Amino acid sequence: MHFDQFIETFSVRYQLDLHLKQFMKDNLQRVKTTPNQVLLHAGEVPNRIYFLAEGLVRGYYTDKANGIQVTSWFCHWPDLLGNIQHFILRKRLEETIHTPVASILYFLPEDVVYALLQNSANLGSLYNKFLRAYLSLIHKRNYCRDALRNEEKMWRFEEIMPGLIHSLNQNHVASYLGMSRGRLNRLLRTK
């Protein structure tokens, strides 16, 4: 997605006034990732607020008892990436965040966010919009994983992330849905 298109879509989605829109336009920085690139490791305190423009981002933690990665979330456009509260509260991440596919993200560095905090009368409103977007993302995640049957979990995943189930690492999808890879593959074959 081209930067101007991203800014326009972002501005509409978060109802930015002209001042905030210009601030974002002047201060957002772009990063292009490779497949399986780690953005943040578990235990780190985020020093940037990321926004996903293209691609996909995955959060996971390592189940130390079994030594396996457990996918806790996926994020794709137009979802806000991650919990803004980790950044604001200087809270350490519980999960590693990486891009399973090549992705384009925009971010605001720490010093820019704090400048925005000091200079914007509308920041409280923007912060609330980001929190609402994050709560919406949590709702999507729970909607998918709270299904009672494995088939329903898979259908819900396809509903909220159309077309992605076949292009993602099946181990990641299976762990996100709380089933074995074999079970997921059997469900996909019978679909």
C-alpha cells in the first residue's frame, strides 16, 4: 500500500483531525520486513508503536514444558498491531512478535510519541480510538478460539481472515486454533 493511501485510510479509520493527520504524515516511518523476521522479542519493552500496512504479523510464546511455539494471535490490515498499553505503560512483552510473510509496517518512534503526548489536545481521543481498535482485535481473536467445535474454529478463522488459512504455516494456524496440525489438515481436506 502506498504511503498516501495508507495515511488516508488510517485517517478515516481513526477520524484524525488535520493536525493529527499531518503529524502522522510527517512522523511515521516505514519498515519492510522479510518472512519470519522478528519485530520484538518476549521480555522487551516496545519503543515503537507499529501499524500494519501490508502482510501479516503473528504473536507467539514458547511453551517451555513442551518446547513448542504457541500462536496467540495474528494481525492483518486493517487491524492495529499490538497493545498500545505495553508502550505507554513501559510494560515488557509476554510474546515474541514476528512477520510470517514479507510485510510493510509504519511506526512512530518513542520520542515522537512522547512529543505527540505533550503537544496534542486530541491525543486522549486518539488513544481511546487505539484502545477500542485493540479491544476489537481481542474480540476477533476470542470469537475464533471460543468456538466449541474444531470445525467452527476453522470456519471462524476463515471468516475473520479470508483466504489466509492456506497461505500460512499450518503449525501456526493449528496452535492458534488449539488443535493439532493433523486435525487441521483433515478439516481442510473435508471442506
